[in-house]
Amino acid sequence: MYKVTAWFRSKKIVELFYSLSDATEYRDHLDAHYAQKVTFRKVRSMREWVYNCWNAVMDYRINPLRAIPDLNTRHMIMQVLAWMWCIVFGIVIGSMWAGVFSMIAHALLLAAIAITVATFETAKRRPNLFTRYSGRSKDGEHE
């Protein structure tokens, strides 16, 4: 999102744009009308900020673990960090059961993600594997 602000003698105009070209065109339009001052800046939305914060921690191509060349080692370190945060969360809550439930929930979530990724990769690389078990023979009848 882009914010264009213009000051005239009697008023101040502020407009927000999603398109860079629209924002620059509007800025030029305000300049042509002799604004005393025109500012132009990129504004981050809350959604963009949350997305960037998430990626700074969770995306192996962005976070500091990217310097480790082995993907398996990076994954193991992320797993250890995840377990550590589960334990810390359990201690902060004051119940070790909260930590245990958190660990189980994280393990189930990660297992579901791993199964989904494996299924997608198999579908991309070997799509015929899924058609073998459709329950129908080659002539279209049930076996």
C-alpha cells in the first residue's frame, strides 16, 4: 500500500493506493497543482507485517539457519527449537501437561503437513500411482 500526502495552503490531502503506478500518477497530479509539499511512502499493512515476521522465523530460505548447508540439519534444529518452545510454554502456564499437550499437538500438526507435502510430491512426480487403486478395472467396471 502506498500513501501520498500533499499540503496546500488551506488543506491537507491524504490518499492510499494499492497500485504503485496509481500512487505515482496521483503524486504527479498533486505536484502539477502546485502543492507546497508532497510526500510519497510505502505503508506496510498489518497482514504484510505478520507475514514477514512469520517468514523471518519459519522460512528456512530467510531465517538465519539458511547458512547451514544441510537441509536435514536445519530441519532438526527447527524441531529442537519447537520442542524447546513447547516446554517453555508448559512451564510458563505452570503445568507440565500443557507442555505435553503442546508437544503432541505440534507433532500431529507437523505429521499432517509432512503427509500432505509427500502426497503432493507423489502426485506431481508419479500421478499414475493414484489411479491404480480407483476401484475400477480398465473397462470401467468394478472388480
